[in-house]
Amino acid sequence: MQLGIIKDDIQNIAEAIEAVLNIDVTIVNGDLVRIAGTGVYFDKVGERVGEYSAFKKSYTDQSIIFIDDPKNNRICRECYGNRSCREYGEVCCPIVYDDKSYGVIGLIAFTEEQSVFIQSKKGDLINFLGKMADLISSKLKAQITTIELDLERKKLETLFDSMDKAVVSVDMSGKIEKYNSKFSKMFGLHGDISGKNFFDELSILKKPLSSNFKKHRSNSFDYENMGHVVKGIYNMSRIDLNGELRGYVIDFIDKSEAIKNYNEMNKDYKIKLENIIGCSETIMRSKQEALVASKSTSTVLITGESGTGKELFARAIHNHSNRSENPFVTVNCAAIPDNLLESELFGYEEGAFTGAKKGGKIGIFELADKGSIFLDEIGDMSLHLQAKLLRVLQEKELNKLGGGANIHVDVRIISATNKDLEKMVAEGTFREDLFYRLNVMPIKLPSLSDRKGDIPLIIDYMIKEYSVKLNKPVTGVDAEVVQAMSEYKWPGNIRELQNIIEYSVNMSSGGNISIDTLPKKLTVKPVERRSEATDEIIPLEELEKVEILKALEKYKDYKKDKDLSAKALGISRSTLYRKLEKYEIEN
């Protein structure tokens, strides 16, 4: 920063020096530009002094310079105006702050009397000008500190105002100190409310904070907005200074805003039915059923073997519906432990159970409001949760864990399973009333073995996808590869075919996938594999995936199919899920 930020103060100091000493004064900044002056220099403010001058040397060396004979002085001889100089003497004193030069105070004698005075009072002048320079330095320091504080305050205000939460700071008595625009907007506050009582201004709160003030760091709150009661969560943080509590910073999260943010992050996957590859009679029938279902508000139940694309169809149904601009949320009922699934689906209030999050949790049904929720592996849901789900379907409202009032939700449910739910109903492991509620619009997806005419189309699509993804120049397949793939049973359906194509593109060295790049299971009959000796080594991962698919197929109609599959394979349930994810097997 330059001395110009205290220009008025410097001019006043220059005039005070001139009044005391009766000698003209000029003060220059770091660029050697006059920023203050008296007498003949008053009208020269803004001009620049010479580069080869006493001012420059005093500024550079941070030293006081006395010149009593300008005509013969070594410094003056270098000055371009030396021959026409009218000065009889000169004193230059640097202005230094934090070991850095900021300018120079100059006394100029234009008479012999002034020159004699400078010479006779040399010691006093050094002391006096040093104090004046210190005075300027102190004013500069104060102004720099003020500017820096203003800048930091402005940064904090900008940061404060750009936060995606409503934030307010209050003192110990509840007096408002700082707040951002989102706080004003959330609670409909107008004008400057600094210094006003926090509780008076937020009297609109249906669940007042006053009862919890200084007691809880977080809690839920209710407030009225345009005639509607809105729910939210607030968090309180202490302001401590030197170990003493001075106040609180409180931030507020509108639950509807949290839901909106979640929805914004989860609406990019816009798959449509026309994007689903296949034109066989069976898949076209499924597509037509899905299109009809998308125009309805009724529940949809998608059934089919693992790997047939149930989630893909569910997304397409949502994206063809009038809810397409609202969220589509997926839940795998088999992958989440039963004791956690309830809180994931329906949420909970603070204090509902030991370990519950401060402020509670927004459930998936709330997040999916006005949109669709996809309940995959619905056959794995416990009877207890089936009853709660039935209530949501019937009443269009849910009750959170630990909650009092019911919450209205507008959600379309699309569910899917690879189990025989009718058989489970007969066995008493699935509620009959829920089954009929879910199965209003049933869609059965064909296995890949039932739509083998689509295999060439799917192969072509996947080759294009993986050749780009893996940066491999593969453009097609040999005819015998298509034949081998058409003869294979595909227990893992589309997901298994996708895995095979990725493997083959990786293994290919030419433009086409050849028969020798295929996994052994596609080119050797299962009986031959077990009975005939061969020198070719089959990768263990390939064998592992085949056995996992076999186990899933064998136990697909059982209630605890994943547990039984894991037990048959000799691994834990969690290990099975890791391998399902590793091999991209739809579960």
C-alpha cells in the first residue's frame, strides 16, 4: 500500500512542520511522487522528483541525508537540474514502517537564513523529523490495519452470505449480531435486524428454540411459511474466546431444501425405453407394457431373473412418466440389513434410538417426494417392514421412527424381484395384501435365453461402448463367436453378456473378437469341461463367477436366497455382496 491512503493526514503534517520550522516541506511516496507540499511545492503535488536525487537515496538507504552545499554535493551533481537549482540546503528523512520504506519527508531551504538554521539545528532536526516520520508511520499502520480488517470482514461477510444454509450469530442474551441473506429469506425477515432479539424476530417458529437455547447443539424445528408449516434442522456452535463462552452461531437447514439438493444431484440418468437394446417379440412386449405403465399412477412390479435389466426398465418407466423431472431413488432391500432399512426408508427423529444423528434423518420416501422409488429385491423385505410399506401405499403418509405427526408423501412405487412372490404368499413369507398392492401393473422381463435374436444387436452395442472405454480398436465379432454366444444358456443374462464382451475386448489384439478370445465356458460344453482333460487353464475368477451365478439361480425363489447362496459357496453374505459388485452381477 502507498502513502496515498492517508494523503490528507500527510498534508496536515507537512503544514505543521512548515509552521514550526518556517521552511518549505514536500513529502514523496515510494514512487517519488509528491503527495504533500507547502510553499512553492503546494502546487507541485502529483509531480515526480528526479531519480538521481537525495530523496531517492534517502528512500533506498533508509537514512537521513543533509545537504548544505547543493552546488558541490556529490548527490546533487548527479541531478539533471543541478545548474538551475535555487536551493541553499536540503534535509531528507525516510518514512519507514516494518523495515520497509514508504516515502520521504523533505525540508528545502531557499534562503541563506534557512540554510544556516538547518546547519545549526542539525541534531534537533534529526530528532524532530524522526518523530514526524514515526507519526506518519503510525497513521499508515493504523490505516493499513483498518483496511485489512475491513477486507477480512468483507471476505467473511461474502463467505457468510454465500453459504447454502441460513446462518445467524447471537450473543449470550440472544441479541442478533450477524446474519446472512438466506436467514432473512428463510424466515421472511425484512430490514436490518442487527441488535434485535433473536427470539422476538423468530416468534414464527412453531417449535421455539428458547426451550433448547444453551442446552442442545442440534434439534429439529418447525416454522410457518406462506401458511404452511415447514420442518427443518438447526445446529448450534459455541463462540468461545479465551475459554469464555461469548455466544452462538446457529445454522438452519430447511428439509425441503435438502430434498431439493438431493434431487438435483440425482436426475441425470435419463434412460428411455427406446434406449433399451432389442427388437425380439418378448422384449418388445415388455417395452410396450412398460410404456403403458409409465402413463399410469399405479404401482408396478417388475419380475425376471437376475441380470435381465429390472432397474433399467424401472428408470425408463419413471423417465417416460409425468414425474420424470422429479427424483428417482433406488433401494436394494436385500443389501441393507433389516434393522437399518427401516430408518433408510422412513427416516427418524433425533433421539429416536441410541446413536441417532443429531437433528434426525430424512428418509428415502421423503427424498423421493413427487418422484418414484424403486424397491429392488422386494421379496427380501421383512414382514414388519412390509406392514409399514403397505401403510404408505394405502394412506400416502409415513411415520418416522420416534416421530409424532405423520408425514404426507407423494411417491410412485416401482418394485422388482427375481423371486416367486405368489409362492412366498402361499408360504406365509410375503403379505398377500401387499403383494396385490404392488402387483397392479406386472411386467415380466424375458431372460436372455428367451430373446437370443437380440444377442447380435447387444453384442454390437457393447463392443462400441467398451472399445471406446478401453481404448481398443475392436469393431466387430467373427461369425463363430455369434454362434457360440447364441448357443450359450446365459444364466447371468445381460449382465453376464456385458462381462464377457468387456473381457473379450480386453483380450482381443485385432479388429474383431475371435473365438479364441472368448472364455472357455462359451466354447466348451459343460459336460466336456468336467469330463475331458485339457491343457488350457481357466481363470479362477471366471470359474468363481460361474459358480456364483449358478448358486443365485438355484436359490432365487427362496426367501433368504443370498444367505443360502453364500452358504453353498462357502463364503459370508458380505463377501458374496462384494463379489456381486466386483463381477457386476445384478442382485
